[in-house]
Amino acid sequence: MTSELRRWLSAIGVLTSAVNAGHDLKMLLDQIAATARDLLDLDFCGVMVPDAAGKYLKIVGASGLPAEYVQHVNDGQTIRLDVDRWKGAPASRAFFSGEPCAIVDVDAEPDSMWTDVAREQGYRSILSVPLRAAGEVIGTLNSYRASAHEFQPDEVEQLSLLAEHATIALTSARIVDDLREQHRLIARSEEIHERLLRVAVRSGGVSGIAIALHDLLGCDVVILDPYDEVLSATGEDRPEVDGWQTEVRADRVDERNDGSRLVRTRGRHAVIDVLLNGDVVATVWLLGRAEGLDQLGVRAAEHASVVLALEVLRQRTAAEVEQALRGELLAELLAGADSGSRSIRDRANLMGHNLGLRHRMLVAEARVGPSSATAPRPGSLSVEKTAVRAASEAVRMTSHLRPRPLIAAVHDTVVALWPENMTDPTGERILRRAVELADSHAIARVVAIQLSDSGIPDAYRVARGALSFASADQSAP
């Protein structure tokens, strides 16, 4: 075995060990360039890869090349990737052709930016070989000589052998980086899910989820119910964020999400649909994040959708229980129970009602026209279901009032005991709006009766009679 072969085998062994050890990528590429320079008796050697935009080649490993030259090439973007494989710098030609490219004498080449740089650095001949991985060129290994030189086939073969080590180093580093990024995404995703779920478990509610999203994604958040009323919002400048209200209206005109994806865009904003049993029960607007939502942001949005769906389900369950209790109390009062008894008042107080105040009796019903009984309009609910849904909407719209009006569905009507001193909003307006929200095809009729000494049952019968009379009068020829 000749000394030259021993030298090559020894150098290759050192490179193989260094690559397998997973050392710092730049150190490995510098070592590969230095090994090539030593074995092939080169003046300079460098490893180049495309920049992030894929427009220029950058030097990522070098031997013999001054730091000033490397910075000049990288910052000055002098080695442009020209799509014509027969033009441009040798490294560009090797990158696009996938074949080695040799220049015997730079002085014989047409003047260009890269020839000016070559003369400035002081090299006249160049050999560039591609770095190939899985059929793709990922960079080049470049050798430079200060004098004109005609590269022989064995020199091309030797440089190509060393290029394989550079390729392995680059691909290994990318695999490691990808694994690290995947691990980071998984860990961060779990952290996001745990934080949002912790908000829900601790009864942070919709507002807590909005704040968590604001902190996680760094943008203002608006959460809307199915009727586009704000459930929660972050940021004082929310109303001034350009265009979000207009986009909400446009979003309602378009066909809704089919459930295939939770996160979509609308104008400048990202929108998250919150689905429960296939229905959109809320939408989350991430203001100004249509273009800036990365993979992690999408995961956070999807987690938020799931947690919000759980929160809506929890609120609905609580509301149904409360509505049942409220309905039982109102049914007893309509049946003649004493509103002044301690047990009745205690039950009312627990739900925020004060039966010691003077009240008015309000009864509302939904109608869709004289023919509704025999031929209801497409999409219209039954009057009983409309009454239940309207009662729920009326309770939701009055949840902030103190004391709270006592509202419940009774058969096919919505009944409310409304405190006399509560005039803003009026009970009539609330019940009409609740019926409209419950069924857009319906028209609300509301009768208000002042409670007399005869009590709640009589007031209810009078109100029902007035509604029946109005319905009969409208249907008469």
C-alpha cells in the first residue's frame, strides 16, 4: 500500500468518524474543506448551499478562504443561482446540471460578477462538484487553484468522493434539526393543550380561553356566538382593528365550514370554527393573523376549538339544569303557589330573582303566519321548540341584569315575570329579539299584563287569552 493511499484512507477515516459523531455542522464542513485542500493540494476549498430563498449560493464551510471573502460572497450575494446550467458561476452550473463543472482559466471567461470576485481573491481555475442526496442536489463542493489548471478525471473523482462526506454531514444535520423541531412542536403543542385545558378545568370560561390564546399567539382575540354577539374579547383596540366586523358579516353570507378544517382565513384575520355535534356554536377571530399563523399556531387554534367546544357544552348543560329549575319554579307560581312563601323566595333568590319586587307578566309566542299550522315554512321550528329556544336566548340576554327576570318556556309560549323598575331593556324588546334569534322565520307577539291582587295565575290566563284573541282576529277573513 502506497503512502498516498494510506494518507487518503486515514483522512477518509477521520472524516467518517467526525460525521458519525454528529459534531457541529460548520466545524464538519470546514474539516471536509480542509481535508480536500490537503489531499488535492488546493489553494482554497469551500462548501456552498442555497440560501433560504433559493436564489444564491452561500459558503457554509471553507479552508484557505479569508473570512472577509466569505462574508463578501455571502452578504454580497455574488454567486447567483442561474437557471441556465450553461451560464453563471461554476458552482451554479454544477448545482443545476447535477454534474461537475470545471473552469481551466478564469481569465478566459467573459467578464461577470463572479469572475471579478475570482480575480479579486486570486484564483484562476475552479472545479465544482454537486452534493447529491436522494436524487436532489443540495449544494456544491468547490476547489480553487491560483494558477490555470486542467482538471483530470481522477481529480474530479477524488473531489466527488469527498463531496459525499459533505452530503452526509448536511443531510444528517438536517435530519437532526427536523427531529429537534418535531420534538419542539410536540412539546409545545402539549403545553398549549394543557394550558387551555387547565383554563377549562378551573372554570376560566370563554374569557380565560381568549386570554390564553392572546398570550400564546400574540394577537387580539374575539370570540363570537352563533349570532355574532361578542362572548369575549382581548385588547382595547379591538373595535379599531381594520375590517374585522365587515369580515364577520361577509363570513355569514358565505357557505359555512363543512367541518373538514377548523382553521380558515377571512381577509386579514384567521378564523376558528368551534363545532359541537356538527354545528358551529362559536367562532374565534384571531385579528391580523391570516398570514402569520405557523404550524404551531394552527395547532394552538385547533386545541382552542376543542376546549371551547367543551366549555360551550358545559355551559349548555348548566343552562339546561338552571332552565329546568327556573321552569319548575315558574310552573308552581302559575299553578297558584304563594310567591311570598319563604321556600319559594329562597329558591328564587338562589337563581338571582327577587319575588319581593313588583312584577309585570309578559307572555310571548311565535307565529309564522295564518297558514303555519298546516304548512310551516321550510326551516321553521315547531312552536314548542321555538319557545324553548327563545326562553334560553332571553335568559342569556338578561344574565347580566340584577335582579334577574324570571323567564321560562311554558308549553308553546315564553313567560316572564319582569320587575317593574327594570325599563332598560324592556321585557317586550328582549322577548321579541329572543323569538327572532330562536327562529328567523317567526314573528313574535308579546302581551304584557300588570299583576293585580288576583295574582300570577290570573295574569297568565289573561295574557294567554289576549294572545289567543289576537291570533283569531288575524286569521279571520
